[in-house]
Amino acid sequence: MMSDLSAILALPAFLMLLSVLIPADWANAKARQVRQLITGIAGIQFVMAFVIMAFYVAHMALNTNTQPFNSVIHSSGTHLIFYDGISGFMFALVSFIGWVICRFSVRYLDGEAAQGTYFRWTGFTVGAVSFMAISGNLLLFVLAWIMASLGLHHLLVFYKNRPAAQRAAWTKFTVSRIGDAALAAALILIYIEFQTLNFSEIFAAISSQADQISPRVIWAGWFLVFGAIAKSAQFPFHTWLPQTMETPTPVSALMHAGIVNAGGYLIIRTSPLVSLTPTALTALAIVGAFTACFAALIMLTQTSVKKSLAYSTIAQMGFMMLQCGLGAFSAAMLHILAHSLYKAHAFLSSGSVLEQNQAIRIIGEKREIKQVSWSKLGTLSVAVVCMFLLISSLFGINPTTKPGGILLGFVLCLALISWIGQSLQSASRQLFIRASVTGVLLCFAYCVSFLSVDKIVAPSLPTVQTSAITWLIASVVLFGFGGMFMLTKIVVSPTNFRWLNIFYVHASNGFYIESWLRHKFGTLAKE
């Protein structure tokens, strides 16, 4: 029965892929019908994805003594669909984000002469990402990966009279082809080694010969990591993402909440293979850690809402890659869920940011704002850490035994300290109590969410041993995030540091990485 249900998943995605065959002139002339068609198919896929995911979770809950049933749909020896916890989770997320963006686009693009063309490519892109999520074969995965990239390219150049949009799109196109080349190399090596590209057969072969790692497998792991780095806007392949400011807002939401997560999903999906190359995971952790700190610093200096969100995405992708590099694949999957939902909402609501800032300013004028002493901040930090450890222990979570657990717990505590600390700046005791209670609830929500996601995806994930170099990377990142936290507190203090002003100018310009690359390689936009 599960196989029959899984086979149905491909139908809406296939129909959305076919939408690109609709002639552009006819689509623009019949824009109302086209947008209703694409939005309707996306809605049907969303409902189906969640129903089947609920069925899968129920099956796991009712069969606690057996492995979850992983559905494989195959034809002529090729596994078309591989449905397990990882693919089901990602497919449900993509379906929901795709449907929301289609619904939002109906109103946002209303009146545009080329909205029919827009919905053709939106449907094609969502369909490609959906196929990528449930692909049972690495070749099909790569083809869906390339189709999603091509679909996004056409959406990025939707406004053909905007040079900035054209430049960003062609820069992204070039970077994506670099990632595609790395995936193609990995695909060839994997086929030579295992004589198959079906995920289930590759994973079965790995489990039976885990002690015999050939050089081809090691090189394949490196190429997969490199492809993920290029796809997910990691340093130095990040410069195209902040440039995509001239594209329609729904496209930005689709890109930041969905497609840019493809690199992380690639690592999670192929984690049984990539984990055989610990040095590649270490390199991924280093690149992710540097990208997260680098982009977070730049994000703090941006005055443009969409550009700030773009650097936020780069930082979040860096942190997700750090999680994957540390072997915290379940936490990385939870990160994909949380970041996708947050970033989709952030972009789709970015038009009301002026009203929100005005409301915040009015509230700030009515309240007395005061500086928080370092002693109070230290006391708050100890209290938050103790609260997190207590709640984690109630759920049986030991951060020291989870890959990257200490690092993830530390970052969560930093976020809570910063947030609750802001309430201390107000003279309102009620606000502080509400912030503290909400912080406790967030810790509970994080623990419940992590255990739920881990229960669903863990059966498909490998166990990664934490090495000494991993602990070293985690320690460096701890100091990095701690330093940024202290820096934000110094910036808002009354003391004026001249070096901070100089640093601010450099950071606001992205440390001139984009300018240097443009000087060396020129513009990639077509004239």
C-alpha cells in the first residue's frame, strides 16, 4: 500500500514539469487560467504530501519493533522514487512552500503582462525540486537538480529590463554549472564503483563493505561536498545571492526558502556515502563555520531589507553545512525546516517592514531604554544555560553525546540570551517575564522538534564518530559566535570605538569580495 501511495506523489510534480510546454504567448493571454492551474496542482501536491507523510509516521509509531517501511518505485532496474523519512520530510516541506508561494504570487503578479510565463516557470521549478526530493536514483536526482537551477534562472531574469537582475542571474548560472560539474564527476565515480546509481542499492553496498573504502568512494565524497558548497552559496560562491534583489519577491522566497537548501539536502541524502570520507566532512564543517561567521557579520551592517535577508540566508546555510560536517544530520534537517518556514515568511512579509519598524519606534519612544550591565548579562547567561541543560535532561537529550550537540546548544543559548537580554533594556517587568516564559517554551519546542525529526530521519542516517579535529572546529566556532555576541553588545554601548567605524564600512561592502571577483572575471550577464 505504501508503494502505491508513494507512486501517486510523482503525478502532480510531473504535471508541473509539463507546464513549461505551454506556449508563452498563450500562457500570457490566458494568465488567469494558467495561474489557477499551477496553484491548484501545487495545492493538491501539498495535501497529498502531508497525508502520505502522516501515514508514514503512523506506520513508524505503530511498528516500533521493526524498521520503517521504505518505499521504492522502480522501472527497468531504475529506482524512480525512494520514499523514506528523509525524502518524505523534504517533499512535504517543498510542497508546502511551493503552494504558499504560488498563492502569494497570484496577488503579487496580478496585472503583469508576463505573469503567465512566470507561473509556467514557477510550476516547472517547484516540480523539479519536488522530483529531486523523492528521486530514488542519483542520476534522476542530478537531472532534477539541474532542471530546478534552469527554472530558477528563468525566474531570476523575469524583469529583462533590469541589468542588476540579469547580472545576478548569469552569475548564479555560472556558479551552478560549477556545482553541476562536481556532481557529474561524483556520479561517474559512484557508478564505476557500485555499478548502480540507485540510492537504496548504493546504501546497501556501503553497509556491507564499510571497512573497504576505495579511492573512488573518497573522491566521490569530495565531489559531493564541493557540489553542495557551490549550490548552497558557501564562501566564495556566495556573491550571487545578495545580488538577486531585482527579482520578484515570491522568487526570492522560493530561492531562499527552498532551492538554496538543495546543497544541505544533498549531503543529508547521501550521508551514508559522504560519511565514509571524514576529511571531506571536516572541510565542509570548516567552510560552513567560516561562511556562517563571515555572512553574519556582513548581515549586521546592511541597510537594505532584502540584502540583509540574503546574507542571513548565507549565514544560515553556512551553519547548516557546519551541522552536516559535524555529523549532526538530524539537526541539519530540523534547521532546513525552521529556516525554510522563517525565510519564506520573512520575504513574503518584507513589504510591511516599514510599518513594523514604525510600530517598534513608537513602542520604543513610550518606554525607557537602559543599558544592561555586564554583571546582569552574566547572570542571565548562567540562568539560560542551566535552563537549557535542565530541559534537555528532561527529554533525555545529552548534548555531549550528540554530534555537534554542545555547539548547537551553545548557539541556542546565545540566541535566547540576546533575546531575553533585550527585554531587560525595558523598564517593563512584565515584558521580561513574558520573554523568559517564551524562552522556556522555545527550549521545550526545540527539544520536541529535534526528537521528532530525529525519530523520522535517523533510520536512514549513518552514525558519525566525533574526532579530535571535529572538537577543535566546534571550539573555534564557539569562540567565533561568542565573539560576535560580544561585538553586538559593544556596538550598542555608549563607548565609541574608531576601529569599529572602519570595520563597519568594510563589512557593509561585503569586504569587497564581490567587487574583486567582478574586477577579475568581469560581468557574466549577456549584453
